Amino acid sequence: MKLAFLYAGQGSQHAGMGADLYAAYPAFRAVFDAAPADLALKELCFFGPEERLGQTQHTQPCMVAFAAGMTALLRERGIRPDYAAGLSLGEYSALHAAGVFDAQTAIGLVRFRGRAMEQAARGRPGTMAAVLKLDRSALQQVCAAAQACGTVSIANYNCPGQLVIGGDAAAVERACVLALQAGVPVIPVYSAGNYQPFQRLQLRFGAPIVLTQRPNAAGVQEATQCLQEAMVRLQEELYLEMKPKYRTRAAEFHRRFRETTLRRQREQQKGERNHDA
């Protein structure tokens, strides 16, 4: 039997998380004690307040530190996964579990990530919410009805019966009201940023499977291959769902989007080389 670890994304944090584990287990404690003091991980995780813990720049390092502490605790007892996966933010915890980088590197990366997301969201408040027990078509109609208040669309296709919407705060709030009026549960997701269509694709493809049998450089290569294969499968599924008259347009859009992405990557790499020189 194979063992898999699945790491949570942003939104599952709560004040008090990890306090009992920190008090009881040295392996868990060591992860928090080794983190930079200015992150205030123990204060935020153990005592909150919820509002501050829910700020993206704080949530992300706290979540990854908790996950890394749990991974260390299980590893100390000889429990290691054959596979690790993570949803969105959780992919960093999965990469750590796979041995791609150590706990403090993972915490440092998401510290930067969280701050960058906070900065990107300034000036245009955005939010997200999970909508339960509503299918894709019905939720798209809800989002369309809320467009008068701003931009809102489906951001994450977590699983059937659990879809996440994101966009301008006012539009998301209006969509939530409409969903509640339809009699379905809605759960706020505390995340900075305004998730537009291109960012929606990143979120949807943001949970790579990491195989731990070959960690580090080989593990990164294998994880990348798994993610690429998953993206191809999902794109094929979406393509088959489209009406024939839209397929040509979708193929042209995909081609242009890919060309633009590759061009920007080349420009960025060129800029980095010039900077290093």
C-alpha cells in the first residue's frame, strides 16, 4: 500500500493551530524556533488574532510552517510519504515533504509570495469564496448576475460540489448573496488578490503531484513532468466540452497565450542575465 500526504491551501488556518503540538513535540517545535523572529509565527499561529492571521502575508508562512512541523513530526516516527500533493499554497509544503528544499527555504519562499500577493492586491480589493453544492453551469450564471458590481468568476475547480469564486470584493459578495439565496452553503476564503482569467488558470494548475522516490533535482524534473501531463489532460477535457464552433477560437487563443508567455519568459531571462553581468 502506498502512502500519500495531501497539504492544505490557504483558508484552513485558525488561531491556536499547532500550539499543543509545539508544547508536546520537539520535532514540531524545532521548525518554529528556527524561523526568523520577525515572522512572529508562534504568536500568530497560537494566539492570532484571526484577522491578522488571515492576512495573506502572514497566512502563507504560518501554514507552511505548520505543515513542515507536522512533516518533521511524522518523519521522526518513520512515517514518510510515497507521494505528496498540495492545493495551491500547499504545493510548497508538498515540495518540502519531497525533499526538494528544507523547511526554512519553504517558509522563506512563501513569505516572499505572500508579500507579493498583498502588494498586487493594493488599490483593488479582491476576495474569494467557496461555493458548495452548486454545479459549474449554475455558478457561472450566478457570477454573470453579479458582474454589475465588478469582476467575478470561478477561480478554483476543487472538486464536484466545491467551486471557488474570486474577483472584486463587491462582486464576490454579491455572488455569495445570490448563492445563499439559492440555498447553497458559502464559505469565505481569506486570500489577497483579484483573480482574473489568467490567474485563474494558474490556480487551477497550481497543485502539482510530487513524487518522493526521486527528490531534489530529479524530483523537480519528475514533478514538472507530472504537472505538464495533468495540464494537457485537463485542457483536452475542456476542449471536448466546448461546442465545435468555439474550438477554433479556443485553439487560437491558446496559441497566442502560449506565444506571449514564452516571449515574456525570454525577456525576463534576458533581463536577469543583463543584471547579473
